[in-house]
Amino acid sequence: MSSQAARSGAATAGRIPAPKRPAGTLYRGREGMWSWVLHRITGTAIFFFLLVHILDTSLIRLDAAAYDAVIGTYKTPIMGLGELALVAAIGLHALNGLRVIAIDFTQWGVKHQRLMFWIAIALWVVLMLGFAPRHLMHVFGGE
């Protein structure tokens, strides 16, 4: 064994091994990852709602009776719960979007991104607590 190999072996023997990450992932389930996941899910859900909304609204040009039938189905309790989910998705997406803007355009944003995530979640919960009971009363006839 050469003296250089012996020196390099001795140099690496004293090193602390790097912590192992779960295979195939960089994230470990922290706020940044959940923020990213929730932003993609809510954005995709809002996109599909807008697509369906454009399609059902365009029915008025084709057949007024078909349009009235589709709008009639939207007055069911299941669709009322869907509306609640839509408002929840829009609220969460908007608040997280403001968080992302703060991270991208301010120096303190990256440093405080974890705190801003929890602030966005808290604001979302407060807004939903204000909206959901009133909406559910309307959907289930409690008005």
C-alpha cells in the first residue's frame, strides 16, 4: 500500500458520515414541501373548476334547456360541498401565493418561510371558519 493511500484512508477515517436521506427524495416532509404540494393540488383543482365552468356556461349558446338542467344540478348539497372545497382551495392557493411572492421578492422571505407557512394556514383557517358555517347553512336549508 502506498503512503498516499494510507494518508487518504486515515483522513477519511476521522470524518463523520453524512446523514442518509430517504431514497428518491430531497424533502423530509417539512413546511416547504407541504406548501409546494398543496399549492400544486389547489392550483390544479382551480384549473379544472374553471375549465368546467367555461364549458357549462357555454351551454347557454347551444341549448338554454340544457344550461338550465346543468345549473339545476349545481343546487344539490353535494355541489354545495364542492363549492366549499372550491372556496377552501382558492383561499389556500391565494394565501400561499402571497407567501411565495414574499419569499421570491424579499430578503427576509426565505429566512422566515416556515413562519409564513403557518401564518398562511392560520389565516386560511380563520377565513374558512367565517365562511363555512354560513355557506353550509345555505346549502342545507338552515337560512
